[in-house]
Amino acid sequence: MPELPEVETVRRRLESSLKGRKITRVTVHWPRTVERPSKVEFERSLPGHTIKSVKRRGKYLVIELAPCAYLLAHLRMSGDLIIGKPGTLVSRWVRAEIELDKKISLQFDDTRKFGKLYLVKQATEVIGKLGPEPLDPGFTEQNFYSNLHQKKGAIKPLLLNQSFLAGLGNIYVVEALWRAKIHPLKPANRVSETASNLLFRSIRRILNEAIESSGTDIGDGVWDAGGYRTRVYGREGRPCQRCKSLIKRIVVGQRGTEFCPSCQKR
DNA sequence: CAAACTCCCTGTTAGC
DNA sequence: TGCTAACAGGGAGTTT
């Protein structure tokens, strides 16, 4: 499911096609896909804008427009953005189509309808409360540890909290905790500085590797086109790749959580 | 403040 | 074989 590496993959794929294009027409097929403003406002306001840049913040795609507006997309579970031809839908699940000049169209493909589009004056209206960007060079392991140290809840739900750290979802949190040998239920404030530093580096390494592989191969026909192979996620009952113990699965914060019972101690 | 639950959805799968 | 119910998932919002 699209987490930071998958959104970054989409961003890289779209950037060159979209930059400099002018929006000519917008058609929304599933109104609830547009979170803000209304479907009608969205369709009416967007045409005439030109795309200045295509960026990413956490799991959001941030498209900067001229004059002064932002188009943001959150892919949630099954969303994808695909370049196609105007009027020719790339799948039966296209929820919105944004036609551009040069006869191309940006199509929001989303089987489960959880994805969202936003048209706002300021990007901060949508992404203002996000936590630090894990790959931002200005975000250090010292910053990470001092934030972590103040939290008393379990580490796993904390890492999924987008206002604590932006961009991680279930897959990469499970992978990072395994790599750093930390139990998903371990209270954040009881993670040592050494372990916190290792976790920080594990998160970065996993995200970088996944971006290089164009995302994960997990998913049932949706979002499995990447080459990143998980070591623990989705591998309950199979041997740990470090110690051969069998991977266990528990539920933490209503989410399935695989871990190695002997490598990852509480 | 933190944890638990609800909602939004559909394709897949386990169970009968 | 064919059906139904359960399930997965992100994250905002609500309740405990």
C-alpha cells in the first residue's frame, strides 16, 4: 500500500510529464474523492492553472500550481496517479480525471475509494500537522531520540502516527522494528539512545532501499509492482532471516504486526 | 495525554 | 460449485 517510497515513486514518474502543463478540464467521477473544496468547485477552479512543481511530503503528493494554489493527493490504500489520454480511462476505477494541454490527462485510479484530492490556497491547510520527514537531512538521530524519549506509549503505533514522523505505514514500520531488533510493544520512553539511533538508521535505510526498488512487491495486484522484498511483513510462520525462529503475528493498534519473538525483545 | 473504536470502501479469501 | 462473512488497510474523528 502506498507509503513514502511508493508515493515518491509516483512523484518521480509524474514529474517530467506534469511540469509546465496547463490544466484544461477536470471531471470527477466519484465526488467523495474530492475532500476539499466541493466536487463542483474543484472542477470549476482547477482549469487555467499551470503546474509549477511536483513534490512529496510524507505520503502526500503536493502539486504546486500557478497562480497560487496547491493540488494535493493522498493515495491511501489503493490510489494511483497515471498519465493517460483525455477521455480514455486507464481503468474502470478512475475517480477523477484532470486533462492537461499536450493531450495528456492525469487520472486518479482508486479501487477502494479511500484516496483523497485537495485543492487549497496553502499546502499547510492539509499537511501542516505532519511530523518530520524521515529522509530530511536536517532531521537527525538526536532529534529523533529526544522526540521518542518523551512518549510513553508503545513504539509501533507511535511510528505510524503521522504527526510524530511522516510517511511510514504498516509495512515499513514492521520492517524497521525488525531491523532494529525492537519489540513493537516496547514503550517508546524505554528505548535506549543506542537502540533509538539504530532504529533511526534502520528507517532511513529501509526507505532508501525501497525507493531505489520503486516500492514494495506487497499487494494483490495493487501496489505490488515495485521490487522491494519484505523480510518480516506478511511472513508469519516463516523463519526469521537472522535467527531462524518463526515469525509471529500480533495485533497492535488494530493493525497486524509481524515480528521475530527472539530477535525483538521488549 | 493515550488508547480504543468507528467510519469510509472493495477485492480477496476463509469457511460453510 | 456457490454463497456469505470476515478481513485488510490509512487516517481523521470520536469516545473511553
